[in-house]
Amino acid sequence: MDRPLAGRIALVTGASRGIGRATALALAKAGAHVIAVARTEGGLTELDDEIKASTGEGATLVPLDLKDGDGLDRLGAAIFQRWKKLDILVANAATLGPISPLAHVEVDHWDHLIAVNITATWRTIRAMDPLLRASDAGRVVLLSSGVAQSPRAYWGPYALTKAAVDCMGRTYAAEVATTPVKVNLFNPGPTRTKMRATAMPGEDPQTLPPPEAPAAKIVELCLPSFTESGRIYEYKTGTLKTFQPPA
């Protein structure tokens, strides 16, 4: 079995379902030891069973609400204590929020969306940055979305959080440019997930690729041999785009 990530430590957020779950399993099959983070303990246990069945080895399961910033800091300290480094971070966790005109969004819904999609992603990077810099080939993949680049009516709350994640990824890539850490964004496009079904209830899910399809490409961006940084991979078109630098 080809295990290009043997001996490497990978952290995946939102790992209990959808693209996060598929990515965690794909990374494990590629040889990485997976630290799987999600709120749903049952989903994490099922993932662990599947990883054990596929690889013979278990994952490290972390039931954690990512809005708990102190919990993320404790996780970073625990990873340092056990492994002294982190080789891969896949920041996948996100919430859809309301599909609604901006003026109609409830304040508590807005605050929750910002906390999960933006603040938690920043806190994850903040907690894991020293560990990623300790790796000989740290790799970071932040999940993006097409609406971040092409806003549409009623998708504003989700779109603007993903636009912020895009900016966060590009900024972080510039800040680690002189280190072995590489940071990229990944837009999976329409995928057969629960979030997609919630957003597009009338859509036939069988017309969409399963989460395992984009997950396989995410693994490629996590390989030590992948040395691009500060770019966004568009799964639907198979293109790796360079962001336009500021004037």
C-alpha cells in the first residue's frame, strides 16, 4: 500500500461528517496519524472504527466545539507534548448559517456564523502555528467556497465568512513564506454533503460528487512534495489559481 504520509501528524477539523470525515479517512489511508476534531462524539467514533478497519490503526479523537478557543489552545499544547510538531492542518469545519437577505439576519445567527467560520479558523491557526513551523514540511489547507469569489443574493452571511477565510489563508501564506510551511485554499465546489442538501433542498444529490472525490485532492495538497503556497485549488475545474497581488 502506498503510504506517502507515513509518520506524519494531521489535524482535521469538522471530521465527523462530509468532506472533513472523508479527508480524515483519506489522510489515514495515506499513512498519516489523524487527530480528528468535531463536536459529535458518535461521528468521531464511527470515523475511528472506519480508520481502524482500513489501516489497522486508530485516530486521536478530540470532541471539541471550535468556539472554545481555550480548548484549541489546550489541544495545541497536548499535540506539542506528545509529538512536538504538526505536519498537516485541514481547517474544514464550517456552518452554513442563514440563507437570507443581509438585512433580515438575526444577530445571534450572525454571531454564531462569525464565531465558527472565521474566529475558530483563526484560533486554530494561532494554536497550531508553532507546531506547523516545527515540521520539516508543514501543510495547511483551508476550505473555501465559490461564493467567496462570486457573491450572490441571500448567500451573503456564508459568502463573506469564506471570503475572510480566503484572506486569512493568503495572509498566513505570506507570513510563513520563508519557512517550510505551505498554505493553500481549496474550493470543493458542489459536493454531496448535508450542508449542500440544506442549502439546495430541491437538488438531486446523486448528480454531485461524493465527499471522497475532493478529499483525495486535498490529500495531494498535504504531501511534502506539494510546494505551491498562497493559491486556491478549484476542484470542479481542476485548476490551481494564483491570487492577484495587491497593486
